[in-house]
Amino acid sequence: MCFFLLPCAVACGAFAAFLKLPWEQEVQYGFRANLEPLEHCKPIIHEEYLRKTVHFKSGADMCEGWAYYPTSETLQKFEYKNEKVPVIIMAHGLGSQKDMGLHAYAEQYARSGIAVLVFDYRGYGGSEGFPRHVINFERHLEDWHAAVHWVHGGGLGPAVDGERVALWGVSYSGGHSLVTAAKFSREKNKLSIGKNGCLNDSSSSSYQGHTLSPLLDSSPLSPTVSIIRAVVATAPYLGPGHVISRVLHQPGALVMLLRALAVAINDQIRSFFGLPRAYIKLAGARGELAVLHMSDDEIRLVPKAPQNRQGGWRNVAAASFILRAVFYRPSTWLPYLDTPTLVIAGSEDTITPAAGIVDTLRKAGLMKGHGGETDDVKTREGARGMGNPDGLRRDNRKFGWIQMLTRKMNHLDLHRLGSQAVHHQPVIQFLHTHLGVLAKGCGGGEENRGGLGKRGEKTETVETQFG
């Protein structure tokens, strides 16, 4: 009996120790959410736009968003293709939420005559979902899809054109926006068109339980035009390759990797038993136990004491994210992308470097060469040699063009400084072009800045992504 009990006791003791990892001082257990309303999250009545809180369902939970509507005074400054206001759907990057700098962008879009939906993923900000601060790219993509369906179904009201939608993402959500657009592009190109120009019944398909064919503009002139008309992706995450390489080249990389894997497995085990999750830093300096390691210049921009955020946000994430992060590769969806896309990259970005983005776009057949500050990527015929997992015939269709802007900024500054008028104006012009918005009485230029100040006007920076 002793020979049986002793190994069991040792195993139980080791398992109990592993559940708590007493030797790891950088691990926090449990997360207490604070869902009390905060002043900066209240509705806004501005002379140029209105903001209100909205909710839509994703899975079994409700996601919270802020809806921005241009006022009648603002609408009078613009002409619209359908006499309805197009809309931009926005969400934040890795482990971040809508009240961390997205308002500064959304209000400028609203002042430029475009409606906006900014939403939080489940488990973040004002959205439902427990446990909190669990980063799961599959759930994120479900939330993006639910947001698009809700907007298309008239969730923002009859004045908003649910068939003229743009997607906006930064960093991790930059990848989400590209994947979401590519999914709709793929479904669009799988549709079969009858002789009368109508969709065949057999062409409908689904994703996450949603029927996709109703999300296509079925007008006679463009029977299979996706409702996703444009994408803006700032410093988009396209795959784990560079991040893994970056970690492995740090001093003490092997020890750090083993520590991170131990905590990640610990968090996964705790989730199985319904125990409080194990959290590590979301953004940390090199050498710290963190999901994302920042350069010295970048970590200085991360506040040591974050502001009071909705839901009680803290600079932590459930550690099990490390186990599934390597399986998310937005780059595999790029060959399907035929939506006009603006990619903004930073020449000093060490997390999603501009060179890596260019190389990935080249491999996907979406660009040739790379210029200086601006690079227009030509429309390309066909997709030979890029793999075709679902058997689609793509030789006779065109890819949409991609415009790339490279700025002398690091990863955090691309978001922190990106809302300044001098940087934001090219984005407004891109969106106006592809969403069918034109300022009255002009064809572009300084007068078509749609609520933004003149070039060079001083504008406040927004909060950093991780604080």
C-alpha cells in the first residue's frame, strides 16, 4: 500500500504546486472586472456627431460598442452614392479595448461624414464574457463577423448604409480586419450567378452559423459585390514568424520560453478545473514574463499605472494565449483578398516590421516592389501557384489593389500619433473614395478634409495601445 500511496502523494503535491506555480512571482491569479459606468464612456452630443452605446450578440454574450452618427449639419457637407451614410467598423489590437484611443479616430471619421461602430471583444471593456482578458483569435473573428452582420441587418438604423462597410484594425485587429474581408471575398467569388443575374439558391454558404450570401450587394449592376468596400490595417499582424524569431534572439530566450510555456500550461489546466486563470503581463520589457516584449523605446510609452478603463482593464492577459498564438496566420487568407486596402506600416516597428509586411504581401501575390513613403500595389490577374485549399478557380478574377504607407514610427507610435490630421488625412481620402463620399462643392484637396484641420494643424495624441 505504501508503494502505491507514496507516488500518489508526490503526484498530488506536484500537481497542486503546478496549479499555483509558487516560484513565479510575475504571475497573477484571477481578474476582478469592474463593470461600473465611467464618465468617459457616456453618450456624447457634439455639433458635428453623436455617440451612443449599442449592443449586439456574439455567441451567447452581448458585445458593447459605441455608435457614431454624423449630425445633419455634418451630412449637409457631403454627397453620398446611395443617399445613405456608409459605416466603418473598428476594434482594437492585442488585449486592448475601445476606450484606449479609438474615440480620437472614430470622431474624425464621423466628422468626415461616415458612421462608425467601435466595439469591444467579449471579455473586454463593456462587453459580456467571462473569464476576462482571455485573448482568443477565433472568438475575436466571431465578434467581427457578428458586428458585420448586425450592421448589415440595420442595427445602426435606416439612415446607415449596411452595404457600404469599411473595416479598420490596428496590430492584432489589423490582421482580423484583413481576414474578415478575405472571408467575405472568398464567399463572394464562390457564388454562382444565373442567367437572369440572380443568385442561385445553391450558392449560399455559412460561417459560424451565419448565412453569407445575403451579405452581398445583389443589385443588377454588381450582383456579387461584397459589402466590405474598404479595409484600413495599421501595423497588421500577419503571422507568428517574426515574433517567434524576435523572442528566440533575446538573451536567456530558452529559459524565458520554458517559463512562459509552464505558465501557459498552468493557465490551461486551471481553465479545465474552473479555477481563477493565470495572468501574465500583456506588454512587458525584454526579460519579463509577458505575452509581448517591447523594445526600450516602445516600453517607455506603456504607462506604469494605467488609467481607469472600462471593465477594470489591466496590462495582463491569460497566459494560455501563448499556446494558441502560433496557430493564427492571417497571411494564409491574403490570396482571397480583393477589397481595396490601405496598409500603414512603421519603418521603426520591431513587432510587425514594414519589411515583413511587404514580404508577406509579395508572397501572397498582392504587391510588386516597395517604394518609399507611399507604395501603390498594382491590381494583379490570377493567383497561380499560391495554393487553393478549397478548390476555387481564381485564374480569371482580379485582386483588389493595396496602397501602402510607410511612416518613420515604431509600433506604438503608429497608433498613438496616427490620429493627427497630417497622418489621418490620407486615410479619410482613401475611405471617401471607396465608400462613395464626396464633399460638396469640391473634388478634393484642402477643402475635402471633412472635419479635419488643415495640414500641420496641432492635434492631441491618443492613449497608447497598452494603457
